[in-house]
Amino acid sequence: MFIKNASSSLATSSLIETANIGVDLHPAPIEPSWVIDGDPRAKARQLYKSLDRQLWTVVWECTEGRFNWYYSVDETILILEGSIVLESDVLPPKRYSAGDTILFRKGAHARWHVEGYVKKLAVFHRVLPAPIALIVRLLGVLTRAFTSGNRASLKGQLQ
């Protein structure tokens, strides 16, 4: 099978997977010590995970409140509904709403103020250590060079 729905078994893989962000979400409590104000209630559900388990996609929603968030992996978000005000030590308060995207790198810290409600699509990426990432890139270049039938110069493919 080449196409599957994300609600089907994750034990098999396919080349194309589909999901709907309207899936039932499960409680995903915010760390209590991170909450600054209010009673933000979060729910989430994982939609996909890459075969190497280094990348996954989640739909997440939260009710009004203010809280800290600490990023242990790279996270790119697309706000689907609602709005937030984000700030950090290096970012003045700024409002983001539906259609806005934000990249948080591993190690970042942000203060979130959810204004009523927010729903986001988040893509998480666990970054490999530099030496391992270089090996993976080299293997990719070599694989493409020797399996594509085009043995042209490899110069520039590592950039």
C-alpha cells in the first residue's frame, strides 16, 4: 500500500500518508511550574512520525493562559486558529495569529500568552549531532550519485 490514513496502524509505512487536523485530541498538560497566569488547558495528538523517528507532526490546541515553554528539539509551528503573544529575552512581545509560522530552535525559551484559544500544527525535528549529520548527508549524496544513473560531479552537492 502506498497511501494510508494516519489513524491506521503506524507499524507499516507508506509513501503517502493522510490525516485530518479535526482528529480527537488528548490531554497534554503543560508543566505546572511553567504556568505564569491562568489555567491553560492543552490537548494534542501526533499525526505522523518519520521512519527514523527524528521528525514528527502534531496538532495541538490550548485555552487562555500565560506560560513558559522550553524547546528540547527544533519546532516549527503554523497557527491554524486563534492568536498568541510571544516574547522572550531576545524577542519583544508580538502577536501571531492564523497563517503565521514560527521556528523555535532547540534550546529556545519563549513566554506564551494564549489569547482565548489557539490551535497549531507543529513539526518537531530532532537534530542529529554535527558529525552524524555530515555522515548522513554524505551517504545521501553518494546514494543519489550512484543510483540516479547520472554520475556527474559531486561538487556542490554537499553545500
